[in-house]
Amino acid sequence: MSEAQRSALNALLFCTGDQSKDIVLALATNCPGGLDSAVANCIDEVLEFPLPREDERFELLNLYLDKREIAELMASVQAAAYRSENCVLDPTLFREVVDYKAAEHQQRRKLAVGDGGRV
């Protein structure tokens, strides 16, 4: 652990030493086993949010993407697979395409806000 990390941890532990009704500290991690034991001992309540089920993933897609964007995403995934060696779509390639299309979507939203809200 670096000196900066140790200082941050000590500051956190110092601030959480006394109970207060005015302060709520929420921690989020993808690796709960990697938390320092001193930090883990200060946590009163743990909430786990598992990965969404397949049907929940479709709900999220429908919530955030319109049908045209989903079609464009899948066309991009298909094109990426065809361009890849042996025409194979692996999880890494899929994630790259999804990340690229998500960034493109965010850019469109930013431009739309700057253009009076038209998408």
C-alpha cells in the first residue's frame, strides 16, 4: 500500500470513528474481498447488486436505447465479428463494440442538448 493510500485510509477511518446521524458513507466496489480489513470492519450494512438476469438486461436495453440504436449496435457487432480473425466474436471484441457505441450514444446526447434538445 502506498503512502498516499495509507493516508487516505487513515483519514477515512478517523472520520468514521464516531457515529453521526448527519453523515452517510456509501462505498462501492467490484472486489469486496480486496477491502482493507479496517475498512471492512467499519461497514454496518452490505448490499449486493448481482449482475442483471438476461430478461433484466433486455429491459435495460429497451429503457436506454431505441430500436434503431439497438439495430445499429447489433450491425456493428456483426461487422466487427466479420472483420476479426476467423470471423469470431469473443467477449473482448463484443465489449469493445458496446463501449464504442455507448460513447457514440453519449456524444449524440451531448450534441442534442447543445442543439435545443433535438436528437
